[in-house]
Amino acid sequence: MARKTDIPSYYGEPRKFDPTFKGPVHNRSCTDVVCCVIFVIVILGYIALGTVAWIHGDPRKVVYPTDSHGQFCGQQGTPNANKAILFYFNILQCANPAVLINLQCPTIQLCVSKCPDRFATYLDVQYSSRYNKSHWEYYKQFCKPGFDNPKKSIHQVLRDEDCPSMIVPSRPFLQRCFPDFITRNGTLTVANKTNFKDGSGNTRSVVDLRDAANGITSLLDAKEVGMKIFEDYASSWYWILIGLVITMVVSLLFILLLRFTAGVLLWLIIFGVITAVGYGIWHCYWEFSTLRGKPDADVTISDIGFQTDFRVYLQLSQTWLVFMISLSVIEVIIVIMLIFLRSRVRIAIALLKEGSRAIGYIMSTLFYPIITFILLSICISYWAVTAVFLASSGQAVYKVMSTQPKCMYANLTCDPETFSQSNITKVCPGSQCTFAFYGGESLYHRYIFVLQLCNLLVFLWLVNFCIALGQCTLAGAFASYYWALKKPNDIPTCPLFSSFSRAIRYHTGSLAFGALILAVVQMFRIVLEYLDHNLKGAQNAFARFVLCCLKCCFWCLEHFIKFMNRNAYIMIAIYGKNFCTSAKDAFFLLMRNVVRVAVLDKVTDFLLFLGKLLISGSVGVLAFFFFTRKIPVIQEEVPSLNYYWVPLLTVIFGSYLIAHGFFNVYAMCVDTLFLCFCEDLERNDGSSSRPYYMSPGLHKILRKGEQGAKLYAGS
């Protein structure tokens, strides 16, 4: 039976008939053992890294603010147990909120139980305390612990930094006291005042506080919005969960129904696109005919030049002529492609139906994404915890802080235990040895950034390995279905578990090899994104151009590697060979069927994307009508919300992710069946001694295609 045309040798030789081949090979040996050993060693090293980070790190350094002596605010068992908020002596010395949050503000920082609620200066309190001791009792809670001498001169107090020169009404944000800004009638105020005394005899504007805490107002507003969003989640989580369950059921039914509706749905989409483009051509011709002959509409596009208002171009007849010609060319291309590729489209539809049938026989595959989700959650959690512990590793570093701008010891490391006996206090009067940040000079502390990069690289490797394990497992299960001659009787028992066991036992090294290649490329992309972020303000146009080109190249490389890895894992699941051999065989097999690959890939992607969009959109519309109380039957059940779009967007996004999980299984099924289909065509000829393993529907479509090719060749 003459079926094939000559195939170029550089695409590899087609598979020869092997009478012993009955589907996925069961007698296997371990592949890519060296990579497997390296992978295991890296995992052990990753565990060791997490252990070391856990020993040296302290997440409280990230969670809790720290005062000038390196003590945590609100830490139980310390004098600061009831003082959970950080207070800044002179917030005017802080440049911006990032400086404050990073504890780099050049002023004394003190743990307090509450933020000040009034304006006051040390001079005013010093005077009023003679008559009313309560004023000093309130003010001294913002002074250094143990200081209780309101008679000390302001000059000495500021020199020794015993008390702040002033306090302003504040409220806690991120466990830090920030000025309580309120805008009244367009004027920025603090406690209804626009001016205040700074304690040094000067009157300052509230705008100075705003400049010192730039961006805090918007952050405070964001906090209020965040609280309202949290309230919405607390009151609507039950209904959000119901919406996601509905999505799960609809996705399952959609995949099962594709066995019967794939052909009708796909042809409806194709003819819908043709009809839509045809209507566009007619509309453009109607607009062109209407505008033609009008004096203002006969101006050419080149005459009016570039216009920011696009509506100007729509008043020109030439614009609609260009649209009409473009749509006509697109229409002709679509029709010609359908005429010449109609047999491939039919094969694609048959494969989509076959995929739905395969999932129907191996229903357990639909729930495998749960395993992948659990593995990915473990990887993400471990990476995040390790990153936090690494970031919080280090000892308290103290530096000299001086009020004198020309102090030669300023910002140098110091020891608070011996600072008072050093010569620094004599050279720089009023200087203090205060806590600056957490760090260290040991080998471990010097290479924390490198360890963070290693943490990220291994994280990417593990994530890609988990995804590769899922793809190989599903491919093995669906290949067992395809290579069963009598379906479903010849399908082995527990095909999913058997495929998972084979992948773990024999092919951990191969999966790790492919995952490592992808992880390295993704690491390069992250580095390029980091460089691009830092160079956004640069004036070197050439550097930005080169960086943009590199980002584009690595994006293409990443997607190509993902495509090749996916098909390599399918070949590993079928034949049990190493990664490089499987990738080579998959590449040559795809190149020998390049037209089928192009058509099937785009048809499948488009249909599955339509399914995801249809499901998430339908559930989203239902959620919109529910949360906006437009369904009279259950109107009373709708919870009271601050923002109805919070649960709505959550339902839509969650629905898309759930549909994406189900349809990823379906896409893997179709890809596996397609490679098996191509292998089947090369190994067998449909005779009684070499029968096809494909379904009768696929076989029927293939036979029609062969007969058409023969008639075409005979003519």
C-alpha cells in the first residue's frame, strides 16, 4: 500500500516494523543515571542549605521591627514585650518610606506601646511639667527607657538623644508610627493643623512631614482597601468555593462531551471565522462606497500624517479600502488553507475525539493535576521559607551615628559594649553606636546573595521536574490506551499508577536533565528582567535595544525547549530511552510530519483555549449576576460586600486555573496520541499482519486521505 512520499534523510529514517512492539516498553533500564545522581545530590544539598538557613536565620527580623539596640518590638520575654510599635525620634531625617521600613533612617528608633496622639515639643513639656506632671509622664514614654529628667537642657537632651525634640500625632502602619495625614478640603493636615513646631524653635509645614514620609498616605489608603477586601473574602468564601466546584464539574463534562461535539464545534468555529471576516469585508466596502466622492474623505493617509486620534483615519475612504483589501487577503488565505489542509483538519478532529475517549477510559488522569499541585506547593513553600531565613540570616551590625556632618567615624562599624570607652565620643561629641541592620563578615554571610541565587535555581529545577513528572506520567498512561489493539479490553490495569512508577523508577535522571536545561534558560530570563528593570532609567538606547533582543531570544528559546521537552517526555514514556535520544527521535518524527504538527497544534490550542474561555466566562457571568443581586430567586443569600468585584475576579481567575488544569491533561492526551499516531503510520501498514492501532475513526479518515492522494497522483 503506497502511502508515503520520499522523506529527506536529514529528518531521520522512519520507524521500521517491529512485531514485538506492543506499546510502552515494560522491560526498561535506568536512563541518564549521572544526571539522576547529580539531581539527588542537589536535593540533599538543598535540604542542607535550608537547614543552615534555618539555624542562622530568624524570620522575626523580617516580621518584627527592630529598635536601635537590635531588640525586637513586641518580643515576648523581653522589656519590649508590650511595646510592639517602632517610633522614630525625628522622622524629618527619614527620606522616604523605603528607608524607614529597611531600618536605615538616621535617627534613634524606639519600641513603644502606642503612637503619639498629639503635637508636643520637649521645650513645651519641660515648661508645662512644672505645673502639671501628667504632661511629662505622657511625653517620657517616647524617650529612652530610664530617662526621667525633664530639667535637662534641650541642648544636652538632643546631644545625648535622650528624647525626641518633638512628637506628632501618628498612627501605626507596618508596626511603625507614621504621621496621621488627613486631607481636608484639598489641604494636607495632621490633627487639623497645617503647621507645627519642630522643637528647635522653628515652625515647619505639614508638607515637610509628607516629604519625609513620601507615599505613606497612599500606603495607608491601600491598607484600608486591603482590610475591606479581607472582609469581602471572609463573607463570600463559601460562594466562591461553590463557583469553583461548579467550574470543576463543567470542565469535566466539557471534556467528556468533546468526544461527541469536537467536530461540530470546530467546524462551527472555522465557519464562524470565515463569516466574521466576510462580514468585515462587506462592512469595509459599504464604508468605502459611502465615503468615496466626499471632498474631505478623498484625502490620503500620507497627506494627514500621524494622528493621535484614530477616529480621524476612519473618516477617510482610503482607510476602509486598506481594511477591505487586508481582510480579503486573510479570507483567501483561510479558504485556501482549508481546501488543502482539510484532511489534516479532519485528522485533528478525530484525534480530539480520541483524546476525549481515552480520558473517558482512564478517568484517574483528570485528578493527577492535584498531585502536581501538591508537589508544586511543597516546592514553592520550601523555596519561600528558605529565602526568608536566608534574608534574615546574620547578626546585629552596629554603626556610628553622629549629629556632626564631618565626623570621620560616621557609618563605621562599632561595638556597643566598648563604644563608651573608645575615642570616638571625644572626636565626635554626641555620636551613638546604634543598630543599623543584620549582616556579618563571615564566609557564610558574604555569600548569602549567591546562596539566594542557588535557592532560586534549584527551585526552578524542582518545579520543572514536577511538571515533567506529570507530563511523562500522563503520556505513559495515554500511550497504554493507544497501543491497546482491542480497546478497552487490552488497556492494562492501573495505567496511570504503572506509568508513574516507571517514570520515578527508571527515568528520574532523564526528567531531571530536561528540567535542568529549562531551569537554566529561565534563570537567564530572570537575570535579564532584573537588568532591564535596573536599566529603565538609563539613557543608553543601544544597551536597552540589545537587552530587548536578548529577552526576545531567550523567550523564544524557553518556549521551544518546553515544546521539545514535552515531546521528549512522551517518547521516554513510550520507549524508555534517555533524554537526548528521545528528544532527537521526537524532533525527527515531528519534522517528518511537520504539516500535521502545525495544523494539530494550532487547532488543539485554539479549541482548548476556547473551552477555557467559555467555561471561565460562563461561570464569571453567573457570578456577576449573583454578587450584583440580579438573580431574584437567591437574592437574599448574597452576602453584603464592600467591592463585589473581589469575589467576582477570584471566581473568574480560579475558574480559568481549574479549567486550565483539566484541559492541560486533555492537551497532553492529544499530543501523546498524535505522536503515537505518527509512530503507528510509520510502523504499520494496516494489513492483517501489521494492523493499525489507531481507532476505526482515525483509520477511516486516513484511508480516505490515501485514496484521494492516489487519485490525485493518477491524474
